[in-house]
Amino acid sequence: MSTPTEILNDWLAAEARIQAQSMACGYIPREAMANRAGLALFQAMLRGELPPSHIAHTLDFGLVEAELGRVVFQGTPSVKVHNPLGGVHGGWYATLLDSCMSCAVHTTLPEGRAYTTTDFNVHLVRAIPPDLQRVRAVGQVVHTGRQVATAEGRVVGPDGRLYAHGTASCLLFDLPGEKRS
């Protein structure tokens, strides 16, 4: 069994590999969304073929894993996301959870389909300590239907401690001009 230090070192190594091949932040071109299934989009991001989002750059988190129905983001809760009392702002947890949960849903969508988060719920269960270098947000799909999908997510440290968890609902739709049967 790995120690928290070994797990953190593995996390940092994975992050460095992905960042080494990552391109500048940007938007996914419409033709890439229309012509690739959701999972293929995230795999292309991991290979550095598509850009990471601006919000991920702004809030110091990034995609580190993607598989069908599951996405993992890794983040650094730096001082720039602290609230006036010195703790990590709840909005940072919420953004990380919304990202991992909704992107997990996106991995289940065929080409020409997209989503938008309709609602999400976040439970902060413990403060992230100032010396914790990274956390991971793991999103897992619970259900994907024709029009609605749901997912759950967890923010954990390298020691396995839970810091927050949540659920999300997403509205699924055809991209304009990409109607599917």
C-alpha cells in the first residue's frame, strides 16, 4: 500500500507529464466538439491536442485522467483562492466539483451532443489544510439518459481524506446544426 507521500509524488509526476505537452488555454473548436465523442475530446486534451480551459488555469487545476463516465482534476488550493479568513474559498471547491462531475457526464456523450450543468450541490466536510499541496476532484456518472444526466464527485487528498463531495444534474442537447436521432 502506498503512503500519502508516494501518492502525492505520483500525482505530481502525472501533472508534470500532462503539463509538458499541454497547449495554451483556450476554447475547444466547434468542429472538434461536433466530430468527436466526449471521451475522445478529453483524451485529446490529455495528449495536448486540445487546450485546457481558462477557468482551470485561473484557479490552478487541471485534467489528469479521463475515462468513460469518470474524470479526475487535480488542483492546488493556493493563497489566491483563500477567503478573507485564510481558508480555501467554498467557490473553489464548487468549481472543482462542478468541473469533474459535468466533464464526467461529457465523456459519455456521442459526437454532436453537449451538456450544460442545470444544478449542483456541494458539501464541504473539512477545511483543506494550508500545507496540502494538491487535491483531486473525482467525478463519476450516476446516470446518463437522453435529456438529463447526473453525476457525483469527491475532493480528496493524497491520504484519501475527503474534503468535499457533491452531486450534479446536466441537461443534454444536440449541438446546433448537429441533430442526432
